[in-house]
Amino acid sequence: MINTDKYEGHLIDKAIEDNRSVWCWHDWMLKNAETIEQYNATNYLLNDAPKLLAEVKRLREENKKYESFLYFEGFNPKEVIE
């Protein structure tokens, strides 16, 4: 399990609010971070991005197992989720 508390206050929220495409994160962070906490939160998020992606992929595979089980038992997973 990944502790996501350290990402609180990251700068992606600001980039989305400003409708910007951010191509060079490190330079953009240095220019736009208003506090050291904001800089650190964004830096943690960027550094952990590969771990987060791996976790998403792992969870999707786990979900496929449950979907297969539900089909096997005669349920439609989309109906069960709703």
C-alpha cells in the first residue's frame, strides 16, 4: 500500500486550473511552487509515478480475476457494481 498523504497539495491541481500543458515538470515546479511543502508534494508524486502506475496495473489484474469469478457464478460484473 502506498501512503498517498505525502502528495497532498501537489501542483498538478494548479496546472489543471490554469488549463496549461506542463512539459517540463522540474522547471515548472521550481518556478511555480509557492511553498517548500508544495514543491515536496509534487516531487514525491512525480518520483512515485512508476510505483503508482504499477499499482494501478496490479489492481486492474486483480479486478479481472473477480470479474471472471462473477461470470463463472452467473453474474454480470457491471450489474453487480451498480
